[in-house]
Amino acid sequence: MSAALPTSGREWHLVARPHGWPKAEDFALREAPVTAPGEGRVLVRNLYFSVDPYMRGRMNDVKSYTPPFRLDHPMDGGAVGEVIASDAEGIAVGDHVLHGLGWREYAEVPARHAVKVDPSVAPLSAYLGVLGMTGLTAYAGLFDVASFKEGDAVFVSGAAGAVGSQVGQMARIKGASRVIGSAGSDEKVRLLVEEYGFDAAFNYHDGPVVEQLRAAAPGGIDVYFDNVGGEHLEAAISTLNVHGRVTVCGMIAQYNATEPTPGPRNLALVIGKRLRIQGMLVSDHAALQPQFVKDVAGWLASGELKYRETLVEGIENGFDAFLGLLRGENTGKMIVSLA
């Protein structure tokens, strides 16, 4: 056991269910006692934690694939940190671990829910993004769910985000005939083409998505990786070729909507085109983890795969980081740094 442990640490609590866009008064940063870890547990000083779009859904009190955040309790999510006390075999003080108790400075974690990570292989923050759940989401959604094959033309919405930017690059690496992305600013569009190697990209604020997509993909598309929903999904259905596949990963366009959002008006095309539209949760694809890490580590080492992170410093800025993510202010993975 470590000697001088901190007596308290700060953690973010949800104190009210947001209606529409989350507001600062829906959240509270509170001081909580820190105790030595129980048997089979470790105490972690978090260095980085993740904020992700799916967390918006957990702020609503509705039945879903993951339980809602409880009011007046610490929120959770991916985090990586340094073990400062251990009462668990196989994890020592000084080890770095990935775990699920983010949104706080100190976390007491069951050892079975902590995964040791190596900071010499990649920066610790990468285990929350390109080498973590984000990267696996891109990998599984493209190769498993969308059944990507060499020669496919691929369209990605939210393409400058953490998942989308990986999807496009993985498709390019594995021989896509064309990779197209949409993003919300001219700067992100340039990033997609110049740094990530997309064949074409457009700013969805510049005009109807369907018109811009058809211009960017004159031969149609075979795969659509959906992070946005709404108008983007309708445009993709119009542009998909026969036997096209859609992976529905996220629908950030409607997460803060207070009224029902209209569905695609062209769903009848699914029949004649024999389209396959499938939703995905990364938790269903844990078996791909070893192959994913092997492939992605290789692509990172060779320089074929690039990634960006938007780091927000300080736990006190956790809510601002989350709101910025929902507004699209991040490029790549949005991470709060407590280092």
C-alpha cells in the first residue's frame, strides 16, 4: 500500500436531467473523500478522462442499452491513470491502467475492471481514443458491421471526429476506391483531405448534403458510416449503390432535440437497392480487440494512420469539454487532461 494518500478529490455529478442542450446548472463539481482501496481493488489517480457523445443519452432517465447516470452521483466513462495504492494481485503502485470511472480525480476500481496499459507503446491519452473504445468502434463498425471490402466507396459523416477520422483512414489503408467525409467547418474539410488522405470532403453547412455527396461520389457509395443521422442518413440512402451497407454508430444531430426528429423520407429505396442498415454498439465486438490492437499499432508505427486529440486542461473544465464536443468544437478525440 502507498503511504500518504490524498484525503479528498473532485468529481462531476449530474444534479438535474437536461432538457435539450445541457446547461451548467445541470452539473456540479463536488469534493469527495478518498479512501484506501479494498481487497481486490486499486486506487487510481486519473490522468485523462474521456467525454463522448453517448454520454448525452445517459443523462436522460430512459431505458437504453446502458443505464442512465444517477442524479447526485459521480458520472462515469473511460479514464486512464496511475495506480497510487493497490490491494490486488497483478497490479502494482506505479502501473498505468485503463478503466471506466472517469469524470473524477481519484477512482477506486475493482482490479478486474482495470486494464494495464503501456505508456511506452503510445501516449496514455491514445488508450482513450485511437487505441481504445473509439478506435475499436471505427474498426468493428467498418470491417465487421459494414462488411467493408477492397474497392468499396465509403462515405463517413462527422468525419473529423474521433471515430469518423479513423473510419476513413482505415478504409483508405484497406483499399477503398474512394473515401468521402463530411464535417462542419472548412478547416476540418482541409484536415480530412490533406492530413487524413480522404479523396473528397465537404462542409455540410455549404448546401444540401445530398447535392454535395453526389458531386463528391459520382459513382455512388457502397458503405455509409453514420455518426450524425438526419439529413446525412437520407442523403446516403439516396446515394448508396445496390447492396450498399450502412453502419449506424451515432446520431449526434438529434441528441439534444426536444421534439421528435423526422426520419429519412426515402426509406422505400432500401427495398429496390437491397440495402442493409445496422446499428452497432462497440461492446458487442470485444472479441476483435486483439486483432484491432495489432493492426492499429502497426498502422500507427508505419505512419499510415494519423490521429488528433483535443485536450482540455483541468477537471473544472469537464462540463465545458463535454458541451464543446456536442457543438463539434473538437478535432479528433475530446479528452480532459488532469495530468
